[in-house]
Amino acid sequence: KIPVIIDCDPGLDDAVALLFAFGCAGLDVKAVTAVCGNQGLEKTFLNARKITAFAGMDIPVAGGAVKPLRRSPVTAAYVHGSDGLGGLELPDPPPASSPDAVTLMGNIIEKSPDPVSLVAIGPLTNVAQLLSSRPGLKPNIKVISLMGGAVEGGNVTPRAEFNIYADPDAAAIVFSAGVPIVMAGLDVTKKALMFEADAAELRRTGRRIPVFAADIFERYFRYYREQGIEGCYLHDPCSVAYLLDPSLFTSGKMHVSVGTSDGELLGATVCSGPDSAEKQANAEVLLDIDRPRFIKMVKDALNSY
Ligand code: BDR
Ligand code: CA
């Protein structure tokens, strides 16, 4: 089993990524940490605890950064609602009892006999703080499988994707940390489409977790329909799927730098390669996905509860 920590900002697709990961026999999710992003930390932390408890997972959940390293917070309530979960109700979780996110991640990585993989599906503030404050732990991080950025295009500005734009300074630290990085950017996540028929299939099971996932997809479909898009993008679950089966994806090794100054490139991931001679690759960038196989994997995991 692959030991994993999931750093997230639930978030509708984060919620799906968590339920997907918890339902996968190949992953050993050691902890969940929350960061401010789609909503403020108070809400993303509460949502992370609610989802973890709802899935019956007895693992620590910790809260991390309340704001980006240097910039003012930006949220995505327009996608995920004012509570970060599209108004979906879940039972109250047990009170929080873990140390802060960076301490928890550090402790787990330090003690783990096998290198730990990080799935980072929110802004990279917590991960950057971990790498800066405990650089000695880097050799015991197997990979950072992150959702963020894009080779081309953006979803907040014409060039920037939300997770990177929300804390570009943190992203710049992570991409230059010398830890193996797999970037699932919009190039691939916009191909990771879930359709209404898939959600209907989950609903028909009548079981708690797949039906809840179908409710999430309903909220998501509504948002995307308004944009003229059929189905919804499963951005964050791509970073979980990569750990389980990299062969779902085609990818290229690239050098990725992050725009941290005001202007057109703020929050953009500037990707060069794979042929660029002058800069060494610092990330494996996912470019395409076997959608049917990916969707089946997500549905199987959700149905496994
Ligand atoms: C990313 O931004 C968030 O709104 C989603 O949860 C995902 O992590 C997509 O750009
Ligand atoms: Ca997210």
C-alpha cells in the first residue's frame, strides 16, 4: 500500500478526491490536511473533517494555513458555494484534535519507514511551509502529486489556474524544492470529465457514499451547465489516480516556473520542454488521460464502501 497524505481545500472535487482515495485498496491515507483555498480555512478544515468522518476513516485531520504566504486570499465560492460544499449537508464531525497541518505532515513523513507521497489539491501554502521549515524531510517524500497550473490557458485569468494563482509564492517554492513533482494541470483535468449518466449510475446504487458523490456531481453539473459545458471536470481526483495507476496518463518532463509578480503571468505555470536544453526538468506534466478507465476507477472506489 502507498502511504499518502492528502492536502486539500474541500471543495466539491476535493471531496470526491478524498472519497475516491479512501475507497482505494492500494492507498494507505495517513492523514488529511486542510488549507485555505476554495473557501477560508475554517470551512475547508470543517469540510475535510466532515468528509473523513462520513467515510468512516479514523485518521488525523489537521488545519493549516489561513492565508497565502504573501498575497491576500482568493476563494472560489462561485464554484463551490459559500460553505465550500455546494450547500450539501453532512453530520458534524468529532472535534479537531490534531496538531497543525505542517507539524502533522512532518511527523508522519519523519516516522514513515517508506517514503510518503503527498497529494496536494489546493493552493500549495501548507506544502511550501513544510518544505521550507523541514527541508531534511525531502528524501522521505516520494512524490508530490499536485493539481494545479496548465501548460496552456487558465481558469482564473487567461494564463492562471486557481490553485497556483491563489498562492503563487508557495507554488514557486514547491516547484523549485527538488522533490519529484507530478503536475495535473488543466490540460489533463479538463479531459477528466464525469457525465450525468455516470452520476445516475452511482445514485441508482442507493448507497450512502455513491449517492452523496452523485449529489456533489449534481452541484458541479449545474455550475458547468451555466458555462455551456456538459459534465464536470474531476480536477483533483486526477492527482489521486496518478498514484494508483500512472499508465492512465500520457505526460512530458518539463521545466515549470511560476509567475509571482503582478501582471499577465501572475499565478501562471510557465512550462518549457521536453526539448528545452537550457533548463532541467523539475516536473512530470500530465497531458492526456484514458477517460473511460479513469472514470471506472473513480466509480469502483466510490462503490466499494
Ligand atoms: C482547482 O481549483 C479548485 O477550485 C478545485 O478544487 C481544484 O483544486 C481547479 O482549478
Ligand atoms: Ca481543490
